[in-house]
Amino acid sequence: MTQPNSPSPPPTKAKPNRDLAVEDLLGTIRPGQRLLGLDLGDKTIGLALSDVQCSIATPMKTLVRAKFTNNAAELFALMEKFDIGALVFGLPLNMDGSSGPRVQATRTFARNLRNLRDIPILFWDERLSTVAAERALLSVDLSRAKRAAVIDATAAAFILQGVLDRFRDLARKKASGEPEAYLDEEQR
């Protein structure tokens, strides 16, 4: 119980309590800020970076999964260096759209990041992103060893590019006054 004259506790920084939708990006990130795409795996974290116009995703690097605090510190350093306005996590839904243990692990990782820093986080359906990345790398005739080194960052780029394409489409429709197309809950 608090006494009338006792000092009040310091204010706490509010944490977002919901996931960001692509539609919310227009009002969330400042012009010139980038998005960072993440493909979270058991052993690695693939990273992709958008350009400052938020139109092109580029594979960036692959982090080795380590202690959460170490990975968080690496991500925060990259966020500072590249003026990241939001994180885009690939959400590894099952092929039938249901959630499994990997979805829970991804959401937990994101929630733990959000507990350390107030950063907008968006989840995007990543089904078949690794397959698409693998096909793209095979089409340029990369060896198995070279593909293994870049597959996670390339998958992160496919995930992020999906968000950027949707973001660009929404911005174009907003500028032209077109109504937005219906979005199902999984794409929000």
C-alpha cells in the first residue's frame, strides 16, 4: 500500500501489446527508416535489410543463435547502425495455416526483444520462403556449401520482400484513393 506522501515509482515505458500490421507501417516508421527482416531458425537467424525507400529487400547476414542477450545485442546494434523502424519476423506457420512449436518460439523471441526495447514488430507468413530462396540460389548455380552459408539471409529477404510489396501496394492505393483489399488475419 502506498503512503500519501511517499514518492511514486518511476514510470515504465509502455510496450506494444499487439502485433503490427502492414497497414500500420505507413504511420509507424519515419521516412528514410528501414525494415529488418528476420528468419529465425533453431541454429541461425537470417537477416535482410530494406532500402531507405522500403521497396527492395537485400540479404544481409546470418547470425549464429547464441544466448538471447548476445543475439539481442547484435540486433540492437544493427538497428542503431541502419536506423531500423520495425522488425519483420517470418512466422513459420504449418502448411495448413496452423501454429506449431516454431511459431511459439518465434513469438517468444520477438516478445523478449520487445521487453528490452520498444520496437514495432510485424509477423509475416513465411511458408515456402526457404523453398523459394533455395530455388533462387540453385538458379544461379551456387554450390551446396555456398547455398548453406546464405540460405537463411536469402529466406529473410523473401519474407521481407513480401512485406515491402504489400506496403508499396497499400501506399499506392492510399495515394490514389483506391479502397484497400480485404486482408485475412494471417497477413495482418
